[in-house]
Amino acid sequence: MSFSVTILGSNSAVPTHERFPTAQVLNVHERFFLIDCGEGTQIRLKQFGINLSRINRIFISHLHGDHVFGLFGLMSTFTLLGRKNELHIHAHSDFGASLEHYKKYFGTGLCYDIVFHPFRTTKTEVIYDDKHLAVELIPLRHSVPVAGFIFREKAKLLNVKKETILKYSLSIKDIRKIKEGSDFVTGTGEVIPNSHFTLPPLKPRSYAFCTDTLMFSKLKSLLKEIDLLYFESTFCETDRKLAKITGHTTAAQAARLAHEVNAGRLIMGHFSTRYKNTDVFEKEAREIFPESHAVKDGEKFVIPQVRMELPV
Amino acid sequence: MSFSVTILGSNSAVPTHERFPTAQVLNVHERFFLIDCGEGTQIRLKQFGINLSRINRIFISHLHGDHVFGLFGLMSTFTLLGRKNELHIHAHSDFGASLEHYKKYFGTGLCYDIVFHPFRTTKTEVIYDDKHLAVELIPLRHSVPVAGFIFREKAKLLNVKKETILKYSLSIKDIRKIKEGSDFVTGTGEVIPNSHFTLPPLKPRSYAFCTDTLMFSKLKSLLKEIDLLYFESTFCETDRKLAKITGHTTAAQAARLAHEVNAGRLIMGHFSTRYKNTDVFEKEAREIFPESHAVKDGEKFVIPQVRMELPV
């Protein structure tokens, strides 16, 4: 079952010839979620072989152009492709006005429903929840309201060992209960522990997307044990003052956070155009948190599925 | 003195992995005019090595997203680059609402003046005029009001032959008048014709940009003797019905027009994504007008400077 993120744009506001502004696509069990939608997102999706029509839900972190200006073109393309499925957009409530403007001036022929899910960024809350995934909004700190998003895979049904099922001649109902985690009680009242029938559970995976924010201490409690942590690193430590003034983070700050929350891996992006290449970010971050990586447009990060280690 | 156009985007509304939506940049004597501004225009400008800050004036043919959605990101980038120069935008008057929306929701920190030159597309008129260039709007026919633009280089001062000036001991004032085309009258009243002092005049060059339009007969009189004619060829003749329904033109129609107006060269673009490659457009057009070319993103077309042939 997939759980991976593909980087569509890795630069900060001013794009370069090879780095587009922010956009990512998260694949959770072959369902595709777009996170931010900077200019050129639809072009990147095509360049990286991702079928546009697979995207049904979009999360926009904040209303700066480099995170949202690709959405209008994408919406128009959906019309030209004859889209029928609803398109769900989660964004700050102020984005309602832009959607209305789009519909009025550029939405001729719109052939699908846009379902807008406005949010505020005043508190941590779950803004999306389905069978496989929950999305948690966490307030970040920038010049405008910004949301971080934590994507948490739900626990799956347990995998049963075929031979034990056969041994006890279990009914379909029994098997279902065991998959859900129950122990089994035999006809004689004997309790067979669930672990006798099942493989250790698969560890639910998590991805956190945090961009355009100052570093602040509360993040340590919000981002504990995240498997893959995307954290903006617009600047290096040499430009720390500039980071603070502009409401951004340095690679070292991101790496310290990743270390403190025991992240599985740190991926950094939203690089300022002032840096000629991104090696400086990796060098700075890896001294603090070795599992740090400066992303490139087109890179895909897979979070592998692993089984929990159960106490013996 | 330069007179060239660089293609920034050559596809119709749905971009492909290698063809961006419509945008071009016209270089007239090292002054850069942007024509249309589809999504990703600023990225293309960077990829093709064109300095963004050289762009001071933008002409938008019509208000479909694939011709204008790149403008918002470009305006934001100008702010981030600390632009001081005015930015002049010529577009249909309805675009005023989008500019106001941009300024209200995305224009924080805007550090330069946007001068909006609204137009209507009801009649042919000159919408821009300076020392070197005049821009003529011609109404086209599509599902929304569309303008074509003819860029006409102004006649330059004549080049004088040094030896004749020395021979007649001309004053600076005399030379100026001769450069402007006057004959010279000597102290004894003898009239020396201008052509004795000057090289044949440079032929003023012209570029016409016509996109998103049905073909119609009036274009024959509007586009006479254009040096370089860009005409949309969204479809081939096999899809002529579709062209008509959607308000577009076929390659053969564009080529016939180029032939009838005695264009110097035809360049075609705005290709529908249904065609795998653009050879079909060239093949179709060249049978009618051999100097036809299907453009690619990044291509530059130079109109050479030639001297007029004067009657002997």
C-alpha cells in the first residue's frame, strides 16, 4: 500500500529555471492528494507522469501566490478534460473570494463541482478523515495565517496466519473480529490471544508538511515521531536574521526540530533563490540530523511499510 | 537594431510536458514586450535567459486563463525583486477586476505601479505608440472578446553617406534635415535630391500576433504585407469542424491567409494537445504557403533589417 510524496516544486517564491514554486503530491494507497499548488503545478504533474484526473483533494497551506497560483490553471484544465468528479479544496477561508472571482471571470463551462472546505489556523484540528487517512491542521507562524498538515495513515486490519485459522476452524465473523484485534474464545471458554492468529500490526505511517513558518517551540509536541517530515529551509544559518525577518526557517533549525521530535527523515525545500545550489542546506542539516535531504523537483519519497515490534 | 520574437509557450489551453500555454516576448531595439502571459511564463523567461526586469509592458489578447494566469505570479515576483519601474498592462477592460482582486488578496508589499490600459475589441485602433513602435489592435473572433496585435516598427532616420556630407560641408542642422528625408538646397539655389546623400531607407518591420480566432475575410485587409505573422493553428483540416465549433483556426486556413496577405513568414502555435507532434501542421501549411513554421517553446524568430529597393 503506497505512502509516498512526490515533489512538484521545491523553490521559494521566485522560481528558477529548474525549481518551480511549492507543490507536492501525496500518494496514500493510490489516492492522490495535492499539497499546495504553485504556478506550473499542472505542468509538473505531466512532466512527472502523474495523471491529473487522479487528484480529487487539494490542501493549500496559505494564500501566498507561490503556493496557490497554479490552482486556477489546474481548475481550467479540469474543465477542458471534462472532469465530472468533485474537486475538494481545503484552504484558509479568505480563499473563498478567489474561488468566486475565478468562477465569475474564468470559470466558463465549469463542468464539475468545487467543494470548498474553509479553515482557520487558530488551533490544531482534524480537517479531513476517511477510512485510510486523517489530516491534522497545525497552525504555523508567518506573515499571513499558515497551516501545516500532518497526514496520518489509519491502522489497518491485522493480517491473519492462515494455518492458525484452519486449525481452529474459524468462521468469517470470528476472522473479522480477530483482524480487528480481538482475542478468540473457544467453545470451551479458552481465551486464545489475538497475537496467536495474527502477524504483528503494520505501523501506520505519517507525513508532515510544514512550510513558510518561523520555528517555535510548540512544534516539538505537535510533530512527535513523524516518519517523514517536510520542513521549509528557505535559508541557511548565515542568513538566520533574514529568516526571522521574513518569517522563515534555516536548515539547522529544521534539523534540530527533526532530531528533537525523533523524525524518521527530514526533507527540506522552499529554498531561497540566493543559493546557487542546495548542498549547503544538506551540509548544515546533516551535522545535526544525518537523515536530512534537500529535495529536488521530481523526487519521490516513499515511506516503507513496516511491522511493529511487539513486546516479547 | 533587434526585431525578434521568442516563443515562451506554444500550446493551447492544456499544457504538455514540453509545451507551455501561450506567451511570447518581442524584442524591439532591446526593449522587451510581453505578449500574453500563460501559466509558467516567468519560468520560461528564466529558462530562456530573458531578464524579467526588462519587461515593462504586457499585451494580453484575451481573458482566457491559458493566456493570462502567469501574470499574477510574474507581478508577485516583480515585488520580490524590488521592482521600481511602472508595469504597463494592456488588456480587455474586464481585466480591471482581476487586477483589483490580485492587489487586494495577493498584492501585499507591491512596490511598483501597475498602469492598466484597458481596451475594447470593437474596432481597429492604435493602442500604443512611441518613437520606435506602434501597436495596432485588431478585433478577432472567439468565444470572448479577443484582440490581435500588430507591432509596426517606425521608419528610422536615414543613414547618410559620409563622403557627400564632407563634399557639401553640411551643418548639423542640414544633416538632421537630410536624415529626416529633405532634399538639400545649396547657397546658389541648386536642389540636390535627398537620395544623393543617403542610403536607401531601412524597411520598417512588422509582427502580427493573432491567437484564438476563427478565420474571417476581413483579416486579409488588416494583415497585408506583414513580415512575420503568428497565427494560431490549433487544429489541422481533419478537425476543421471542431475548429469552427471552438472558435479556432486550422493550419491550412492560416497558410491561405499568409499567402493572400503576402506575409514574409508564417509561424503557427496554440496547438491542440490531441496532436502527438507538430509536423502535421507544417506539412499541411507548407503545401499552401512554404514559409510556414510550427513553433516550439524557446524558439526565436528574427526579422532581419533590410533596405528598401528604390526606383531607379
